[in-house]
Amino acid sequence: MFWRKIKQTTKEPMEKKDQRDAFRYIFKGDGLPMDFKQKPVKVLNISAGGMAFKDDGFTQYDVDQITLFLDIPNYMGDTKFSAKLRILNITGNGICNCIFENCVIEEYELIHKYVLELQKNEIKTNSENQMKNQHKNRMR
């Protein structure tokens, strides 16, 4: 028999913040518009577990039924997402950290797909911009 010695590599664990950001999309600019307790808010970031938005006079544990129509490229199914959203805490700088409640697996999967597509689009855009900048620098 032939036995090959396989070189083992050590893998560094991701730091907690990196793990959280891996499945969370942070919106650039205005964010995703939404209503919470009849007030318009802009979603700052989203993941399958929840989202964050700026405080507008809300209190901890406020809850509301929200509906989002997610723009998911190359997705043929229904992109309407509806769930109960509860504020878990409000940070010192006025950000409401919220959790989705009573979601079924398909709803969590829809958010995962949405976040993945947003991340892929951002990577593609950043890559294209980087290539344009490199081309400009060469032309100088």
C-alpha cells in the first residue's frame, strides 16, 4: 500500500465580528426603506437573523409585522418577505438591533439568498472599479 503523508495546515478561526459580517449585508448610502410601527426607517444591515435601523423614538422589545419586497437578481420565486420584527436593544448611538420572529425555513433561506446576491454584486462592482482604476493609472 502507498501511504502519503498529508501536510496538515492549521486553520485560524474567524473572529466573532468576521463571522457575523459573513452572513450580513451592510447597506451603502440610503439603505433599504421599510416601515416600522407606522414610521419610515432605512435598514442599515440585514441577515437571516434580523436587521438594524436608526432609532426614531422606539423602545426596547417593540414589535411590528413588517413586509419587504426584496430585489433578488436571477430569482424566479416570490420575493415578498413578511415577519414579526422585535427590537432586542437600542445602542448608545441610536441603532435598533432587531430579530425576526416566527419565520419558517423558506423565509430564512430567502434572506440568505438576498444577502448572498447583494454581497456578490458588491464584489463584482468593487472588482470592476478596481480594474478601471488600474487602467487609469497605467494611462497616466
